[in-house]
Amino acid sequence: MKRQTFNVLFFIRKTKLKKSGETPIMLRISIDGQLVEIQLKRDVFPRYWNQKKERCTGKDAASLEINRYLDSVKLRLLDIHRNLELEDKLINPMEIKRKFLGLDEEHKMFLQVFQEHNDKCRELIGIDYAKVTISRFDTCLKYMREMTLVKYRMKDIQLKEVNHAFIQDYIHFLKVEKGLSENTLIRYMKVIKKITNMALANDWMTKNPFVNIRFHEQEVHKEFLTKEELEILRTKEFDIPRLDLVRDVFLFQCWTGLAFVDVSELKEEHIVPDNEGNLWIRKARQKTKIMCNVPLLDIPLQILEKYEEHPYCQKKGILLPVMANQKLNSYLKEIADICRIKKNLTTHTGRHTFCSVVTLANNVSLENIAKMVGHTNTRMTMRYAKVLDQSILRDMQGVKESFAK
């Protein structure tokens, strides 16, 4: 059988100059007079191109990298041609081009896989995931689409092309374009890492793009109300019903430590009496499914009694008429202004106040606080339970008395 002539040629098209003055490097594959051309992902200034040698003449790092790339392309083409010969398959320029571009392979696309992941997780809301978690997944994907389109001018990218530089570009995009803090950025990166780990496990990727990327969570000062501020808020009379309602829901959080979503889902079945007639909130946290065990004190009991006949509560079968979290936070800022409390009140401030002022300041142990707020250990609780000035003063008073003796 007559042996085929197989030739590989690199050249440039000076008529296709880009704005930068560079021109793309082209590849021509020819076999027995048949040929195909491919535009490679490398550009060069025409003055640095030697057509006779089919090489860059520059001595800089970029030119050397291009020459190494061209060598690797030629070796790969020769390898493809050799394998086709060994397999006794049809050999023509188009077939080699398809093999070279990987058109015969199924390439998983990053954003497509990301979307499929989010859709599957969405089906598990209330089982394995909270709604707010899926919302973060969707926002992370939305920002990734924006970055890919702006930075790479692509609607999607192959998983195998997601590398260290791509992740760094996304980090830069989130910090500069979206203004995310380091701690919020870490939450988004955990989502991306989850996708890449899944891709690595399924052999859709060969290299981990997160190698040598490290994050350092910053300690954030979370505000809470002092005992005096809590009393001002409790005794304040509001003429506007919506502000009165928001204040009551917030106070309920301050005296129970429940998160917003758990207060909004609180039902009669979650109020359980013990053998001595004391009422307890026994409810699995919506976020972690860990049980909360909180004794109901007088103030939260009075709030529950106040709204037991509320139409919204009776219609929904819940104990408190809780509005959307965004509205609550907006109205809490209005309440803070009226009460002259110079703090950024949010629904989460109530949980911090419970752990700090209501419990820790009254010598409740971290272990018991953890059980009430639904933490598996005290390490998480320590983030909420702040060291109070009065606690420091109380401890140092003992030192003072010791030395006085």
C-alpha cells in the first residue's frame, strides 16, 4: 500500500491583524493534496515570526512559550496520525483535525454542570438544603456567568479549561466588581470548590484549580443589644402596628435565640411542657436539623399570647405573624432610629443578644447556650457569645478583693 504524505505547517496571516498589532498563528494539515487549516490559540507580532523556520524569533518568555507550544502541537499531531495508522482507520486531514480538537470526545461544560448541580440541590430544599443555601448557589453561578462573558467573552467554558488562573480571575471579579468581603467570598469559593471536586471525582477534570489557593476568614464584630438597650426597646410604645409587630418578633428572638427562619416556622407543636409544667421550645433548626431546647420565659410567653388570635397566625397555623426577612431588617433600622439605638439592627442581632446579654451575662454556661441555640459544640457558640464588660468587671472584682485581703 502506498504510504501517505503527511505534512504539518505553521504560518501567520498578516491580513488578519488584531488591534494589538498581533496576528493569529495558523496550522495547516495536508495529506496527499488534501488540507485543512486551524487557527491556534496563540498570537504573534509579524516582525517576530520566521516563516522559513516556522518559529518565533523573539527571546522573551512569551516567544519561547509559543515555540514550546508549537512543538507540542506537532508532536500531538504526529501521535494522532500514528495511532490512526495502527488502528487501520480512515486517515484524512479532517479526521486528524477532529481528533486534535477533541470533537469526538464528550466535553463537560463548567456552567452547564454548575446549573445541573443547582437544579438537583433545589429538589432537596427542606431535606438536605435550606432555601437560602440554594439562593447562594444561584447567585454564585450568576456571577460566574457574568465574569466568563466579560473576561473571556464566552457563554460557557470546558471543565478541563478551568484552571488556577480562571479561579483567580473569578476571585478578582467578586472583590472588585461585586465588592464582596473576604468572608462572603469564602462562601462563594466553597460552592465553586464543590463543583470542581465533583468534576475531579468524575474524571471530567484532571487538575485541581484550587491548588495553592488559600483563604483566611476574618473575624467580624457582630453587634448585640445591651441590657439597657433591650429594656428601651421592650418598653417603647409604637403607634404604628407594623413597627410594634416587628419589635415583638425581634424581642422574641432576643429571649429565645431562634434564627429568623425558625421563628417564622414556629408552630404549636413546637411548644412542649415538661413534668413540672414549664413550657419549652423544642424544634429542629431548619438550617442544620439540630434540635433547639429553649425554656420559654415570661417575655416570649407574653408575645405568643399577644398574637394567638392574629388572623395570619390562624390562617397559616403558626404562632407569630412574621413578615419577610428583608422587610424585618428594613423596619428594624427604623425602630433603632426611633429608640435612638445607634446600632445596625438585623434579625440576627436578636440571636447574638440572646447568646451574649440574656444568657452569658447571667452566668449561663456555653454548653447550655449551645443546646438552646442548636449548636453541636461550643466552638460555634463562642462566635455568638461575646465577652461583656460587666463579665470582665465581675471577674476582676474578685481579683481586687483578693489583693485587698
